[in-house]
Amino acid sequence: MVPKCGETDEPSGRRAPCVRPPNPATGIPLSEILVSTKTSARTLSLSLLSSLVGLAMALPGAVVDGEFVARGLELKPLELAKAPPLPKQSLAALKRATGYSTRDLKGSAVFVGTVNQDGVEQETRLASVPFELDGQPHHALFALNGDGVFLRAAVVNDAGQPLDEWRHTLKNFAFYELPRLDGAQPRSELGDARRQWSRRGKDPEAQLGLALLDVLKHMNDQASVFNLPPEGRALGPAESSEMASQSFTQLADLAEPLAPLLGQAADEFVRLATESSTAAANMAAAARAEDWDAMGAAQRSMMGNCRSCHDLNLPELEGLVKGTFAAARESLGIGDGFYQVGHDLRITHHDRERMQIMADAMRCAALLADGN
């Protein structure tokens, strides 16, 4: 049975995608946002279009067949055939969402069939999209299983060898909301929404949309301290803790525009954010003094507050903060599936621009796989 929008797919545990409104910032009535949010939040688990210069046609050298894609994903190919071309309507949707025209898709490929994953035979849809970094050809590979659930992702060179640079980043793709071709919007929608809402002044709906975008930005900026591999961290422990402290202070200031969602829990939201700011400041002081025990204690306090805030109950909307905020973003057209670094993609690479080039190609591959 196919899950409806917002329902959890068993046994995968993933939430079924919702089709976004095509224009997210033209004044959706607040009552509709809250009704949609209340309905969706019950089933949600806790959990701009940048330059397309990186999306380029394949350079000569690679023979992209089913075996090339499967082995690049570290899957054993069993029986794979080239998928039929996408219909014109799907190609138009893909171009709108990614900027990728039919001509640009030359060098891309989609295969359907079966593979062996860790000893288990799987029906699959595999997609490959070429892109360029540092003047060198790369291939974004993406696999869905027969039910359309994420299977694997990889970035390989022209010889089909997985590139270690991206292994850490791609591990997280299993936890992201899959982009779906039906209803997919360009990443520029996120920037357009922010600009339109910014022009609407003190309008409560616009202020709510901006606050939801800012909450996600703060969460990603803070989490980047832990998500980046140690060798890619530009800030030391004292500097990153100071950044987190300032971010939590700004987060507390968002309680007012978030009031339609927080309701009676607004004061507790502010308390948790303020205490987290203090804990992060204590981490910075301990780091400067090289008192690592004290820093660890302050970090545990901060992380405990983070969990408490994510799990904060919102009785008026019958949901928790994290799920309710995600449902509200979905209702406003700024949900997940854009593959925007720092929005629905965690910052897991020291070079955000470089990561975004890869993510654009990976999103195109995911949409190609989804469309077949």
C-alpha cells in the first residue's frame, strides 16, 4: 500500500513526500498553514539555483553502462537494461527543477533491473549524471530500490572509481527526504521565498516563513561543527562554541514570529535556547582554558537542551517542535527535497560551493531515477 502524504512508510520508516505549492510566498492564509501543519505533524518523525557550471556533459573516456553505475555504487549487477527515455512532460518537469535541458542530459543514463546488495537481490533504478570539478569529469550515481526508496549514492571518476572526498558526505544521503519529480521545484524557490517574505514587512505569515528558514539555518550552522570531519573544520573548539552561543541567542529571538506554532510552549522554547547559549559560552571558556572535562560537561548540557527542544510538545497542534516545524515548511513550499546545502542537506564538506555543485548533480540523478 502506497503511503499518503506525511504518512510513514513501513518498514523503511521514511515519510511519504508531499507536492509543494508552486509559489510558496504569495500569501497562504495562516489558518491553512496551521491546519496543514497540525495534520502533518502527527505523522512526522523526529528526524538560488546556484551556478550550473558544475553540471556538464560527460568528457570522453567513460563508457557509462549498467555495470559502470552499479559497480561505482559498490553493487553487484545482475540484470540491468537501459530505461526508456522520459516522456516530454517529465523532461519539462526535470528542466524546471534543475535547469537541465535535454541537450544537457546527453551523457546521463538510467538503468533498471536487479543488483546484489550485500548478498540480497534488489530491484533497482540506477541513474548517472556527469558533472565537472577542477576541470575533471565526475559522475553522480544514485540508486533507488524497486519501491522508490533510497538505496545508495556515490561520486566516481571517469574510471568508475568512488572518490573518497565524498564518502563522508554521501553517508548522510540515506537520511534526507528524497526529491521527487512530481512537484519538484528549483532551488531558487528558497531564495525567492525569502525575498518575497522580506518585502512583506511585519505580515505574520511572512514573518513565520522567514523564521522557519532562519531556524533551519541556525540548526545547520551549529551542527556543521560536529558534521564536518576534523580535518575540514575551519574553527577551533573555542571559536565554534562562541558561534554556537551567538546562534542560540538569535534562535531565542525567533520565538515571537514562531508564536503561531509554539503557542503555550513559547516561553519554554526561549528558556531552552537561552540555556543552550550559556552552555555554549561555557564550552568556549573551557576550551580556552584547555579544561576538556568542563567543556565536555557544558557540551552535554547543551545537547540535552537541544533534544528537549526538538521534543518540546506543542499541545495546540498535537505535535513536537521538530516535526511541526518541518510540516509548516512543507506547507509553505520550503520543505525538503531541494538538496540545498545548509537547508535540507547538512553541511558535511568544508567547501560549501563545491558540495553544492555535487549536490545539484546528485539531485538531477535522483530525479531521473524517480522518473523511471
